[in-house]
Amino acid sequence: TLSRSIVPALPGVVFLSGGQGEESASHHLNEMNKLEKIAKPWNLTFSYGRALQSSCLKAWLGKEENVEAAQKALLTRSKANGLANLGKYEGGSGEDESLYVANYAY
């Protein structure tokens, strides 16, 4: 378990969203943060990359006239993930298609 392998002094544990869809990533973060019967001296979160940006980029499409829609999409995902970080996300604000890219290289 994390409690046995990570020192309490560590401020946070960040997982990669690993190609999860936006909605799945938010739900998984929410479930981790809802856990109450274990010690969690650190913040638990995801490194969201694609799971935060996907709907924003789809809304924007690189076009000036879509900037407002893209900003709205980013705000929606940010609010969802903020609630999930508190264990209070109820779902329904994002797409859930897989964002996995085979053989992706950073």
C-alpha cells in the first residue's frame, strides 16, 4: 500500500492519467481521495496532460473564433478535477473516450 511505501513527509503523490478518458481520470482521482479509513498524509493527484486538455483542444481546433469555447471546456475540466481532488466529484462533465496513444514517446 502507499502508506507502507511512501514517507509521510512527502507532500504529494502524482500518478500519470495514463491515457484514461477525461471522465475516467476524474472519477479515479475522486475515488482515491474519498478513501477515509487509511492514513493519507500526502495529496493524491494525477498529472493530467491529455485528460485535462483533450476537450479543450477539440473545442479550439486552432481557430481564433473557438477560443472562448476552449476556455469554457478548460474551466469545466478544471472544476471537475478540483472537486475530484476533494473527493466530491459526482461526474458527468466530460467525455470518456480513451486517450491512450500506442508507443507514445515523450
